[in-house]
Amino acid sequence: QTPTQDQDVPSITHTKARVDLPIAPAIQQHPHTTVSTDLLTVEISHKGGTVQNALLNAYPEELDGIKKFQLLSNKAGGLFQAQSGLLPQEQMPTHHSIFTSSNNNYQLNGETLTAPFKWKSDNGIEVVKNFHFKRGSYVITVDYVVTNNSNKELTLSSYTQLVRNALDESNMMMPTFTGGAKFDDQDVYEKIEFDDFSSEPKTTSKGGWTAMIQHYFLAAVVPNKGDNPTLYTDIQSHDRYAIGAVLPIVTVAAGDSSDLSIQIYSGPKDQDRLEELAEGLELTVDYGWLTFLAQPIFWTLKQIQSVVINWGFSIVLLTILIKLIFFKLSETSYRSMARMRKLSPRLASLKERFGDDRQKMNEAMMKMYKEEKVNPMGGCLPILVQIPVFIALYWVLLESVEIRQAPFMLWIQDLSAKDPYYILPLIMGASMMIQQKLNPAPIDPIQQKVMMVLPVVFTVFFAFFPAGLVLYWVVNNIISISQQWYITKKIEAAN
């Protein structure tokens, strides 16, 4: 069963890794073994011991659906597999070699389970490829027990690669990243677009781990701590992309045996699980350039949720907390707006007085602002300071798998999806109109028209945003309206 030379197998010099799979639409079928645990249902092909299908038992495909979310897949056009093997391919089994399995169906009943696959060469080399599963874990540990019954010393290594067709799940309103990712021994995390995968075999870096990530989920190749793998990317034929790791070379003396192991993670972007598994793996939860803000926001949100046990109410309470933090800034902004509102009749009078003479008009306005001790920009700065928080929260609600299909109440049964009846966006638009009534009216007619249109524009945009984000904005607006109304009335009553 010694494999013939295949161009898609990494060389032991760590410079090459290509995949040669059947052309779509037909995917060649081979016997397989099914392994079921509390969290995973996987199919392992007897050809190469490839993990060709993986269902996530705790995550339905659709809200309230029976069908489980499928991450790894052997489907034509949607290929996503975890392939692995030993090197050099002239002597050792690769993901093309045929293994034997004594059982085609394993069920996890205890805390751990091992599914062994066996291969034997004509010259006395025996390999047992074990797949280890653990209750409560999305990690599949793959180890090779290599027994060298030949009369020659063996020099060998192992490789593991994730191979998939290109996939783009994002849209204009909810842009999410799908592609490769890696973290090297220099603590550098890098996302890799499919277009950036090299058309030629390419060694990218040393150490760390590699992954294929998508919205909410990922598969990752995670070498054991202390290993120093070579990471690589490659474009395969027929719209297939590979990213993987080759472990350092080991020597097995004649008559001796050796173990090689590596971990494959196939599951959700659960930050706690990922952080525990490998350094930097939690960065695959992609909060963008505002990660430094988004991570503490998510941590706070999760702490609130652990008490109230409802992500919707957690968002409401988080909104209140954020408003309390920015209370003084908001108060300064609303006081400035209230004073500007008081000056609106005088500003309108100045416009009538100076007509189209903008220079004199501006001079008169500046003089009036100085006399009244009003800063026309005073209402803008506090709002600008809060914008990064809003953007960070947007990424938290968009990217966190914990909020996927999380219900709130009544018609909102999935905070990660848009409001099915557009009720929250309409409430948000109405709240924006109320806020405009409390703000000083612009003097310029064009600005007035723009401000009138803005609530409509924002309502249309927010109609396609996650309901959780719209909920945050609605609650934020309601609190802001209450605070602004109180301050405005107080200042107007003082005069």
C-alpha cells in the first residue's frame, strides 16, 4: 500500500503542499467511519483518514431547526476537509493512502473515545492513526504510532492541512471575513484572503497555528505546545485553497517506534475555548481594529448575561451602563444644544438681516456665541467620542457566536438576524425624529432638508442590521431623549 508520488503532498523539506481531489461536481466516495460525541458528529474517510464531514450538534442550521450546522463538508462545490498524513510520501501513508478500520461507527459513552485506523507497508512499517475525542470538546487529537519493523532508520514528519472551496458569506450590511488565518512564533496574527493564497506552493512562517475561518465558526490546525511547525498556504486546482502545518522531522530507528500528534479544532468561535486551546486563537473572533474596545465590551455583556440569562436584556442593561459612563459627556452635549436652541430665533433674525452676505453673517454669529458663552461645536464632540463604542458594539453583536440565534422576547427570536417585521428599525427612526425636534434647527434650508431625510435613511439601513444592534440604538435613543428633554426644559425654565 505504499503510495505513489503525488504532487499534492508536502515534501519532507517543508516547501510544498498541494491537494489533488476529484473535480466537482462529483466527489469520489470511499468507505468511512462515523464518530458521534456530545458536540460533534464526524465522518472520517478510510482514504487517508481525512475528516470529510463535521456536524456541530449544539448549533442548528436554522433557528428551531432539526438539521445541525455542518462545518466540514464533502459536498461538491462546498468542499471543506481536514487532511493529514506522514512524510516522505514514498515510504509513509498520506491522505491518499487506504487505511483500515475495525469499526464503522463509534459513539462516545464515557469521557474519551479513540478511533484507530491502520496502515502497513510491504517493507514492515506499521502506522496506527488514532483520532482521539473528548466529552465537551471540539478538539480532535490526531496521533500516529509508527512502528519501524524494517532494517533501516526512518526519517519522517507529519502534515495536516485544511482544504476548502472559496466561500463568501458577507454582505454590504454585515461584512464578515471568510478565508485563512495564521499565528506564528513572532505572535503575529494574519488573516489571508483567498485571493492572497499563492498560486505556487509557499512556506509562510514558523510556529503557531493555521485556520480556515468564517462567520461564527472555524477549523484550525493546532500543533502541540513546543512544536515548531512550518506553516504554509497554497491554491489548489478547481477553486480549492489549502492552509496547513508540517511538523519537524523525527527519526525512528530500526525496530523502534515513535509517536507524532497534532490537534484539529472544528467548532464555534467560542473565545474561552479558543484562548484555552492556543495563544492568539481567540483573535479569530474578528472585531477588527477596535478589538481593544470590543473585547471588554463583550466581556461585560457576557457577565451581565450570566445573571439575567437573556442576551436581549443584557444588551439593554449594557446600553444603560454605557450611558452612565458617558453621562457627563452627554450632559455637556445636551446643555450646549439647549443653549443653541435658545439662540435659534436670534440666528434666524441674523440671517434675515444680513441676507447672502455670509462674511458679515458669520462675524455676527461668532460675536453672539462669544457674548452668550456658547460653543457651537460643544454638542458634537461628546457624540463623536461615543462613535467608536458604537462601532465596537456593532462588531461584538455581529461576530460573537454566543448571540447567534439568541432570543430576546416577543417577535425577536434571533438577535443576530434582522428584525423580521422591521418594528425595531421603525421605532429607531421615530426616536431619531423626536431627537431632531429637541435639537436646534439648522439655519441653512439645505441642512434642514438633509436632517429631515436622515431618520428615513437610517431606518432603511438599520432594517438590515442585526436586531441586537438596533435594540441597543433604540434603548440608547430613548435614554438620550429623556436626558435631553429634561436638560432642555431645565435651561428654558431658568430664563
